Amino acid sequence: MPDCHATVLMPSRGGAVLWDLDGTLIDSEASWAHACAQLSRELGAHPWDPEPAEISGISIPGLADLLRERGARSERRVVVKLLAERMEDLNRRDGVLWRPGALDLLETLQRAGVCQGLVTMSPSRTAATVLEQLPHPYFADVTTADMVTRPKPDPEAYRTALRNLRVSGSQSVAIEDSTVGVQSARGAGLRVIAVRGSQPVEAQDGIQVWESFRHRGIDDVIAAGLRL
């Protein structure tokens, strides 16, 4: 399994751009919904075919709890493992679907010397199946679900990433797609770019809403609150 942590130089000052993974960098929520539907049948639960918006921002343990509430006949840790393995298999077999313009923005920010990190509620093994498909190592730090004790919307994951990168939340920007992720980032003191996805997020103080990443560049991220 590849190391989630890329060898990327970190700046000595200024802020960072912290990316969410599922639904933000990659269009994966339909795949997660499909995995839940499959496992609900395989584990003897009541049939469940969730809409992507229904599970947006929910951690894998949270999805496991929902399956068990519907009658899945397995221990929580087993359901968590099965969900993660199902997504890892899908990522490797079918490849990941990048959100339009996301890779271009990653590249633009790297060329400008902006520190970037990934903050995801997927476990390290699952995140690695995505990171290995990136054209370059963009992330100076990767914070995953198995590195924190409290999932989003708790701010622990973002606070962990800020500490690892040695940057300030007030100078940094998170890129998210769900209300759960936005709450987590705002709780850690970051300003947020919310990219429209399956779950609507309203623009307000400290939160910009983008329709997509297309034609977006460093000036747009600075306008959202990044300080260099």
C-alpha cells in the first residue's frame, strides 16, 4: 500500500488549502451509496438504496451504524471493514472520477507554492487507492479517519491537519461539499469554499459557494480567505 503522505515541501509561513476527498476532490458519493445498497442485501438488512445526498459527509463508521440499524447481521467493525474494502476494490477496478477542474486547481496551487493537505473521513487504506491515481503528489499532509477519535462535523480532523502542517486556521481555506464538512472546517477556524454537490450548502460569512472548480485559480482561493 502506498504511503498516504506525499513528499511535498511545506512553507514556513502563510496558510494552506485543505481538501476534503469524497464528493469534493472525487465524485464518489454515488459509489458509496451503491456499496451501502449492496451490503444491505448481503448482510440481511432491510433493503436500503440511499440517495447520495442522504449519506453525504457521513463517516464509514456512521454508515455502518445506519446499516446495522436496518438489520445488518454483523458487528460494527466488520461492516466498517466491508464498506472500506468495497470502495477500495471499486477505486482500483474502475478508477476514480475527479470532480471537473479539481486536478487543474491542485496543479495551479502547487505551481504557486501553496501548501495543500487532505482531510478525509475515509481510512488511510481507502484514501491511498485514490492518492495513487493522482498525476503528482500534491499533499504535504493527509489526515484520515483512523488518525482522529471524533469524525466530522467535529473540528478535530482539521485541527490535526493544521497542527501537522504548522499553519494557522485563520490564514487557511478548506474545500468541502457537505454541511458536515463545512461545520468541521469552520469549527477549526478555517474559511471554506463549498463546491456544489449532492447536499446544498448556503453561502454566508466565511463560506463561499462555487458551482464547480472549472476556471478557478489562485486568485479565487485568495478571495475566499487564503493568506500567503
